[in-house]
Amino acid sequence: MQSHQIAVVDDDTNIRQIVEAYLQKEGYQTIGLETAEDALTLWEIKPPDMWILDIMLPGMNGYEFCRRIRSKAEVPIIMISARDEEVDKILGLELGGDDYLTKPFSPRELVARVKRLLQRWDNIQLLQEAVPLDGNPNEDLEIGKLRLSFDQRRVFWEGSEVEITVKEFLMLQILAERPNRAFARDELLTLVWGMDYFGSERAVDDLVKRLRRKMHGLPIETVWGYGYRLRTESGEGE
């Protein structure tokens, strides 16, 4: 088994040590951190393969840390909290968390979720290197002001390169290769996150919001009550 490194960010020393012990027993490398500020330092030096992140941290909270990391990368994030309110779970997922556990939780359940998330992440990494859904992998795809470079895995909007994450690229690829076709949220969830994803369809909405923020005017249209499509001026491809 590949030894992934997992960062556990929690100011509760007892919980942190228990989680690390269970993960290490499964063969994972771990690093324990007490604050989000320490976690940001680690991110700059040697980003881990996954974050297990407490929400209620001294200083910067877990929500803000998640927002900052998610703006740069799609590394898996499991958020944990003593708060069991639905609004907290929704906010955590909308900010980019992949999963949410409420304290007290079973360490064995956490390990099971870690395994599933890392397996899906590994599959996404392989998909990133795969041949596009249609066409020649060495050819660029242009839809209006949007250009995707498949061989370099780069995105350009209005002639300028946009910093993009793995899932953001996959979402754009799926929509751009079927312009004007409406994709259901659950369909996009399966195509981008994988068949075994157990999170909310809100992950799709969050990904689209991030793309719209990065590329103002990007013609991803909301199909109300259904999903999304990438609209072209000509309407061709429907």
C-alpha cells in the first residue's frame, strides 16, 4: 500500500494522538498540528496527501483554513467538529470539505472514510493523466473565450491562464466536450468525484461557484432543479 501522509489538525492533544495512532496502524504517515497557522506553514513546505481538520481551532478556524487550501488544490479534507448542527456541516462542505464527522466519532469509521477518500483521490489522479473524453489528447479545445490544453492540463480564459485544480479541470472538460448539454448534478458528481462518493450534491454547486469566481463571465448556466451546462452563443452541440 502506498504510504500517504496525513496531517491531523486538532488542538485537543488526546484526540489528535488517538487519530494518529489508528492511522499509523493502517500504514499511513501522520503529522500532528495544533493550529491552522502551523498547518499553513506545513502546506508551504511539504503539502500532505490529506487533511483531517478540526473546525474549532485557536486563531484561524478550520473553515477559513479549508477555504484557503481549496482555492489552491483539491487535496482531500475531512472536517471534524463537536458541533452537530446541519448548518455547520453544510458550510464545511460548501467551503470544499470532502467529508464531515461529528465528535465523538469512532476512529475506525474515520479510518474507513480516509481509505475511501484516498482511493478516490488516487483514481482522480489517474484520470487526470488519461485521454480526454473525446478527441485528440494533444489538441486544445476552445469554446468561446475558454481554452483547455489537455496535454499540459492548463486552462485559459480570455487569453490569460487560470490557476486550476484537478476537479475544476475535470468539470470544465466534461462540460466543454458536450457544449449546451445539460448535466444533472448527480451525473456530474459521479463523473468528477467517482461512483463511491458519499458526500452531498452541494459539492457540485461549490465547484461551479469557484469556476465562476475564477473566470468572470464563464457561460456555465444553471439548469434550475437539475444541474448545469456550458452554453455557447451558437447553441451548437445540443
